[in-house]
Amino acid sequence: MNTDWMKVFIAAFFEVFWVIGLKHAYDFWTWAGTVIAIVVSFYLMIMAGRKLPVGTVYAVFVGLGTVGTVFSEIVFFDEPFRIEKVILILVLLAGVIGLKLVTPDQSQEEGDS
């Protein structure tokens, strides 16, 4: 996996924090952490989008962020566990992985020319 895809995965990791922060932030420090997570997340996604197909980058970013947010809400914030929700999240994750697998790396394309 190249560094551009790693940026997308790290951006999605930070997305989980800012999405949770939007719901649970309550003072200056928690809001500051939320804003920092937003900046880091979008910066990494924008940097990855410069070399990878932006539609795929965005789909992977949002898909992984959604999976991470739902998982975090169930584990840390007592969101009800429903098997239907888990099945749908697995379908979403399969789609995200599929997009990643069918998208060629930019470095491979440059090497072929």
C-alpha cells in the first residue's frame, strides 16, 4: 500500500474523532480537539486526492469513517447493538474495500508509461 492510501486511512481515523466530537464536545478543550481532528482529517484527504482518484478517495474516507464511528458509538457510548446494523456496515465495508482494490495506484500507472 502506498503512502497516499495510508493518508486516506489516517484521515478516516481522525474523521471518527471529529464526528464523535461534534456530538459530545462540551468545553473549549473538547471543541479544540474536534477542530484539530477536522483539520488533520481533511488535510490528509486533500493530499491523497491530489494523486488518487478523488471520488474513490472520498468514498473510502467516508465509508471507513462511518464504520469507525458506528463501532465507537456501540463500544464507548452505549449505542444499542443491532445485528441488522452490523450486517449493513459489513456491506458498506465490502464496498469500500472493493473500491480500493479496483482503483490502480498512481505510482503503478506512472511506471507503465
